[in-house]
Amino acid sequence: MSSTPGSLPPQSTAAPSSASSKAVNPLSSKVTTVLSSSYADTEFREALALLDERGVSNTAETRRQLRLDLQKEVIDSNGEIIDEFARVAEQLRRIGTTIGRLNESFNEMKTQIGAAHKATSTPLAEASQLMTQRRQVEQKQALLNSFNANFALSEDETAALTLTSEPVDDLFFATLTKARRISNDCEILLGFENQTLGLEIMDQTSNNLNLGFQKLYKWVQREFKTLNLENPQIGSSIRRALRVLAERPSLFQNCLDFFAEAREQVLSNSFYTALTGSSPSGREDPSAKPIELTAHDTLRYVGDMLAWAHSAAVGEREALEGLFIGEGDEIAKGIQAGRENELWRLAAEDGEDSDDFDAVKTLNELVDRDMSGAARILRQRVEQVIQTNEDTISAYKLANLLSFYKSTFSRLLSSDSSLVETLGALEAEALRQFRSLARDHVAAIQGDFQHTPADLRAPEFLLDALEQLTAIMKTYETSFTAASDPEEEFEPVLIEAFDPFISGSTNMAKSLRAPSSSIFLINCLLTAQSSLSPFDFTQRHVAQLQAQIEEERLRLVEIQYRFFRTESGLDALIASLEPLGESEEDVEKVSSLETVQGPALSQASQLLDDFLPSALMDAVEKLKKLQDSKLAQDITEEAAEKFCVDFEHVEEMLMLADELAEQQHGESDEFQSLRVLFPRTSGEIRVLLS
């Protein structure tokens, strides 16, 4: 077949299909790309969000325009960045220019400084040498001044330290301190090869120091003569002088002894004036109210004297605290230093107590010594009061008052002070007088121990003794006592003022017949118990009294119980059945007992019926003299209960015997019921005795 021009070759028929497949491939590629995109990708989500913000629709025009817009935005951003870099480059050029000028200035200044250093090096070296020489001269000058200040006293300082015509003032103390320092510093000079200067200075300084301390010692003695401790503003100079004088323990102790003697005389005169209203020389003091005239009884008299002594001791201590403790431990330090410096004491320290100085202990001892004169007068007056007192209660109150002030002074001073020992001796003497008066009183009423009251009440001598003892116990209760065991401390008082009267009452009870003896003794013990019970420090005795009361109560219970058994006519029956139990062997023995036979059992039943109507009243009547009606009732009820228990046993045994007999004999004529002969029941007995 021939072909015409323009006609396609035969193989060209396949070309359209091939072109169409190539045209389809880009689209499928895009679709594949879109489908393969992950919506979880961050950049993809951000791109979609950006498209949403622009509010574009998905059309071919929009897609073309969007690409153009994006390209334009990228070009504009790049242009802005280029402009910014241009400005940065301009700033860097300016900074480079400035750095160049700075380098030029630095090089110029470095050149000028080098030239100036070369020009001034020689004058600087000369100035440095001169400064070194100046420092050496100043050091030598300072050393000379220091030597003069530390190892030499001026003429004015020497005069202020040694001359008695010069006052003891700040200059004196300053010079004394300087002299002590010079003496200590001389040890440095003695360390050099040439010791002549050190020895000369030390010898001169030691002489000046000794003269200074002697001057201070005499001045302190003069001040002590005129020192008024009642003045709340005690001069600081005397305190300062004592602190300094403590460095000479011997002189310091002599001053204390002198001061104690002077204060002892002053306080003795003051106490005498307080007692009599006039001084020992006879000059009256209109402002004083004499204790001997204003105190109306012995207790008030002794109390006022002790109160004055306490007030004086407190005032003395407060005043002396300002002298000896107001400066802390300066005195203690001074005395310790003085002991170390007094070489002559070293030989005696092996046999003496070299304990550290105790300012409080020394103060207490000094106050005690100051009060020694007044304490002697106090002891004489109180001893006279103790010896002339004839009242037992007053004697104990006096001893208790002395005990209170002894404890007070023990806390104020110390338990070893002579004032406390004096009060302790006076307390012991007052207690001896109390015991003597108590024994005399017991001896005087021995005759009353033989007469028992008809109504069996507590005797008068016991009531009087308990009244006195109550007053004593109230006194002890309101007093201050530091005893760890108040009962143990008060025991001697009970032995003297209580036990003899209880013993007398017990002996009186022994002479009576029962039950009067137990009733009388219980009345006495209850009365005594009621007096002792309110006080905590007598509980041991209260417990002992309660034990005695319980013992006597049991005796009365037994007496009432025996009364019920005897008067009811059942004593023999109860006694015969009491050993038997509920066993068949014991039950068989019941019918053979003599007390269970018909006549005897009928008689016992009749006696019981006659007894029961008035049994309880008759039993109570026996205890009518017992002052505690409740106790009498309890005793009677307990005895009745014991009797009822015995009756229940009798009733049970008779019933068991009837049951056994009924089993053996049946209802024959030989059988006779024991309960018919003895019809009373335990319930009836309890009702009649309740």
C-alpha cells in the first residue's frame, strides 16, 4: 500500500498513548506526594495554618498568585537583611577608626611615661632612703618614750603614790597601777645580760609600791570608821580601794577584821537601842519604839527581836554586796594574785587550806561576824524567855519560831554561821523546855488516869491534851519547814504530847469489863483520830489509831455475836451442829444428838421465839454508850449476820436429817419431823434481826 504525503507512518499510531501516559505521570506524582504527606509533621501543619490565616481558596489562580506572593516576600526579607548588614558594616568601620586613634594615644602616653620614669628614678631612690632613716629614728624615739612611760614614775606620780598628805584619788590609783605594771615589766629587763638597770628599777618600784599599799591600807581604815552602810550611795572609791588592796591579802584581811569589829559594835548598839529605846550610853532615841515595851507576850517579844535581827542581817548583806561583790570577781582575782606574790606564804601552804577566794562565802562570814554582838544579846534575852515560860503551847510555838528563823538565816548566810548555830541551840533549848513541860503535865494528871467516866466518854484530860495538841499541830502546819519527812520531824512532839494520854486511856480501859472496856477505848481512839485526821503529817498515827479501833471493833462484834447465840437459846444447838457437814454420814449423826431430841429442840424453839421480838433492840442497847452510832449499828449488823449464817447451817442440817429419816421410815408412826419441832426459817430470822 502506497502512502500519501503527510500521512503518518504506521508506527505513529502508538504515539498518543505514550504521550498521554507521560502527561499523567506528573499528576500522579503530585497526588502521591500529597497522599504521602503526614499531617503529624510540624512543618506541614504550620504551612496549613499559614494558609488558613491568609484566607485563600484552593484555585489555580490562587495557587499561581500565592507562589508569586511568597517569592516577593522572600525577596523583600532578603533586601531588609542586606540593609541591616550595611548599617552594621558602617558601625564596624567607625569602631575601627576609634580603636586606631586610641592605639596612637596609648603609644604616645607610654613614651611620655618612660621618659618621666627615667627622670624621677634618682629622686625616688633618695626619698626612699630618707623614709627608711626616718622610720628608724621614730622607732628609737618610740622605744625611748615607751621605756620612760613603762619603767619610770614622774615626780608628781611618786608624790601621789607615797605621800600621805596627798589624797587617794584617781591619780593615786593610776600611779599604783603603773607601778605594778613597771614591777612586772622589770622581769623583761632582768632577761638581758646587763641586769643592773632592771634591778635598780625593780628595787625603786617595790619601795614605792609598799609605801602606796600602806597609804591605801591606812586610808581604808579611816574610811571604815566613818562609813555609813545605811547610805544607799556608798562611794565608789572605797570599793575601788578594796579591790586594789585585795592584792595584799594580809592587809586586806586586817581591814576586814577592823571593819567587822566596828560593825559589830554599831549593830550591838543599834539592837540595844531597839530593845530599850536608849543607847548603851543612856541617850534616849525618841524615834525608836522599844521592843521590850511594845511586845505584850513572850512570843511577840521573841518574834520582834528575831525580825530585827533578820532585817539588820539583810541590810548588812545588801550593803556589803556593793563593796565586795558589786565589782564581780575582781577581789578574788586580786587575792589570788596576792597569794602568788607573797612568797613568804609558800612555806605555810603545805599545811594550810589554799582554796580559791570565795567572795560570797567571805561576805557571809563578814555579815555573821558583824551580827555576832547582837546575836549574843539575842541569845541572852531568848534564854530568859525560854526558862521563864511555863506554858506548853507557847514553848512549842517558840521552838517553831526559832526553827523558822534558823532556816531563814541558813538561806541568807549559811548553815555553818554562828548566828544559825545560836538559833539552833535556842531551838533545842526551847524543845527541851517543851518536853519538860509536857512531862510535868502528864505527871500532874496521873491521878485522873484512875477515874473512868460513867458514860464511857473520852476523859477530860484527853480532851484537854487533844486541844493543846491541835493548837500545836496548827502551828506546825502553818510554819515553814524544809524537812523531807514532816511526819518524822513531828514524831517527837506526838511522843511527848499525845502518846502518854493514849497509853493512859488504854490502861484505864483494861480495868473495865467487856464490853465497857472496848467501848471506852473506841470512844477515846475516835476522839483522838478526829483531832489528828485533818493534818497530813500525822497520818501514820491516824493509821495506828484506826488499827486499834478495828481491833476493838472486832471484839465488840464477837461480844454481840455471843449475845445472839446465848440469849436465843441456840448456842448448844449451833455448837453441836457446827462440826457436821452435808455428807450422809454426818447427816445420820444429827438425829442422835442430844440437842436435837424432841424436848430439847422444842425448848430451843420456844426460847428463840421469846428472844427474837426484842433481840435487835437489846443488842443495840448494849452499845448505847458508843459515841459513834453508825459504828454501833455496823457492829450489831455484822454480829447478826454471823448469827444468821449459823442459823442457816442449823436449818439446813435439820432439813437434811428429815429427808434422810423420811427415806428410811417412810410415813410410819416412828417418823417425827424435826422441822415441825423447830419451824423457824432463816428468812424470818433475817427479817426480825434487820
